[in-house]
Amino acid sequence: MDPRTEHNPPPQAPVSTDRERWNEQYRNKRDEIGPAASWVAENRDLLEAQPRGRALDVACGRGRNALLLAELGYTVDALDVSEVALELLGAEAERRGVTVNTRRADLREAPAFEIGAYAVVLDMFFLERPLLPALVRALAPGGLLFFETFTTKHLKEPWGPGSSASVLRPGELLGLFADLEAVRHHEGVVHGDRPRQVAQLVARAPAAFST
């Protein structure tokens, strides 16, 4: 998301749905959106080399990755459960003079994506295993998937996800995307403002991709 690593504090009032919870947090977090996620920025060369086309950013949050894709010339579809986040993204896209197509979607309900439509698909810090096959099918032949989220090793940290269901097991990531060619992969600690234990992947769909 934006990334979801940053949204650990509980909301001030009880909320009943993901939509309400994220709307509450984004209403209280209206500072500068900031640069793209480090895994995306580190692999910008792959984005620059990729033939331009459509890009999909799921669980985009306030859109720091979607904005980079738009600035690189992609036609970007950005999805999130929070309309507040999408409003902030739309305003920032207008300020920067780029276009991002935003749509509110509950990604836990496994929305359908256009098959073979996207040159790039991003999923950063949103793990919903039933959604992953649809992300693979959304890739165009030769399309790139960017994925990053926490692993079980991060559960010992005092921040981040608190459930084993929402993190990857050791070595799980490559198996989840076994139909794709792993271009770059890392599993372990990433240092930053706060160290995090993650699995990261950039993978490419085959040139003759069967969906």
C-alpha cells in the first residue's frame, strides 16, 4: 500500500470494515506522499526498459508507486479500498500533471482484472493469496510483476502485521508465482527507518503467455 508498514497504530474510534479503518487513517495522514517504495525504486531500470503500456497498482494507498509509473509514461490503473486515499492520489496526480485512473475496490473480494492487459502489475505489502492468480492472468506477455510483503520472521517485531496468515512463509513467494520467470528476488532483512523482514520479487510473464 503506501506502504502498509506505516499504518500500525489503532484508529481513535472503533471501525467495522477495512474501508472505514483505512479511510480513518488516511484522513489523519495528509502529509507529503513521498517517493516510491524502495523495491520499486531499486528496480526502476526494469520499468524504464519495459515497453510502455498499461500498469496496475493494487492496494495503492496514496499512490506513491502509481505516480512514478505515470511519470514514466505508463497508463496507470490504481485500486484501493479507501476512497480517501484515492482522492489524495488524484489531487497529487493533478498537481504533478500526470493521469492516474483510480477505482475503489475491495481486493479481498477478488475483483476481476482484464486478462493479459498490463505491462506492469504492482502489489506492495498487500497479501491476499486468492487474489494472486488474477494478478498473474492480468499480465501481458512479457509483463512485469513487482511484489513485496512481510515474512514470518517479521512477526517478532513490535510493528507490522500481527497474524501469520498475513505474512509469507520462508521460500513461499517464488512458489506462489512459479508460472513467471524470476528476474530479481530477495528474502531477508531490509534496512531503513525501521528494519523489516520481507520477501521481494520482480518476475516476468513468458513471451507466449497462456492465460
